[in-house]
Amino acid sequence: MRPLLIAALLFASLAHAQTPAPDIAADAVSHLIATLRQQANYTFLDTEHDLFYLDGKRNNETATISETIELEGMAYTRKLQVNGKPLTGKALAHEQQLYDEAIKERRSVSDLRAKEGHTVQHNSSISFDRLTIDYTNRVIGHEPIDGHACVELLFEPKPGVSPPPTQKITLWVDVATHDVLRFDRELLVVENNLLAGTVFSHRYAPVDGVFLERQMIGDLSWNEPALHNKRIHLITTHTFTNYRRFRTTVTISPTPPAPQ
């Protein structure tokens, strides 16, 4: 009986060891998508610090405070201060013009500024709900964030995917909750004039029990046509604070009957 008992215990142990663990990659992506969606329901302050380098030499430094508010049911960003001083004169008039246009056209102010060349904007081509479909993923390390044990997952484009993804993604996932505490996006090709190797790093933390973005650090490079294609290197840090949830109320009124 003893050999049979040992064999039974060994089989049970092996069966338990081979039971597949939950797919942490798919679960983490699901958590990330939920975080990105709920971010759109909040207003906040954005404190931005930019360091510009021209051909490898430090060229300029700016600090900007902007506020994202709710305007006609949509998020709207307006600039409040530059280098510690409130907007005045032409800058204030220009911001008011953007505000008026946004009301009329229901478009975000960042899109308007990008068209005028006043800011660097990257329109990501990534679709997060396809991360587990169009990308392979693997564990590349373990690193604690804010006291939370995290596993580091690298998502790389699968060969033959059409259209081919233009970025690789790294997620830092809390091993206990599967919440994404950080995710990095690195360009693999030139996109929107930004060079391959450009990285956007997003950090998340709970705010009143809700995971929201607390910081974004961008390491961007591009060749500037206005400066005879000289290489611009920008390190930008955005810190997000003063989160407030907003809600939009929609009233649907019946269409009056057509006159007889």
C-alpha cells in the first residue's frame, strides 16, 4: 500500500503544479484598458517641465501648468502659466481664441495647438485591446514600484501582422492585483516625425481608490524642418494632480410630430 500511496501523492502534486495560472498578460491588459477609460472621466492639473537639446547641447528649459477641465461633456486643456507666470497679453488672447474655437467645434485644444506647431503631439497608432493578439509577450524581469512587487512584461509585434505595429510595449504589473503601475511605449519606426527610440513612460497610482495616471515622462527626438533638420531632443515630464471626477448628463427629447 505504501508505494501506491506515494504514487498517488506524487500524481496529485504534479497535477497541481501543471494547473495553468491565470493569464497575467491578458488580465493586466484588461486592467490597463479600464484605467485608460476611467481617466477620461476626470479633470486635473498638468505640471509640465521640458528640457530641449539642439544637436546634443542644452538649448532651452520651460515649465508650464495646464488644466484639463470638462467642456461641453468633453475634456479640454487650457494653459494657465508659463515659467511661473500667468498668461497675459497675446498669450492670454491666444488661449481664449483656442477656447472659443473648441466650444464651436467640440475639439480638444491639444489638436488645435498641434496644427499650429506649438506643441509636440504624438497620436499613438496602438490599439490596446489587440496587445494580446498582435503582440507576443514574455517576462523580462521583476522590479518593485511604490512598494508593490511587479513583474515586467515585454510586448513585441508578431511577424506578419498587417498593418505592422509601430511600437513595443513594456508593462510593470502588480503580481498581487494585476494592476498596471507603469507602462512604456517605444517607437520602432519614425512616426509623426518622431524618431525610432522615442519613449513615453506612464506611471499610475490609486487616487481615492481609483487608478489614474500620476506622471508621464517622454524622451523624444525628431529632426526639425524649421531649423534645417537639426536634431531636437526633448525630455518632458508631466505630473498630474488635483483629480476631480466629472459627469455628463444627456437629455433626450422626443422629436415633435411633423405638422399635418
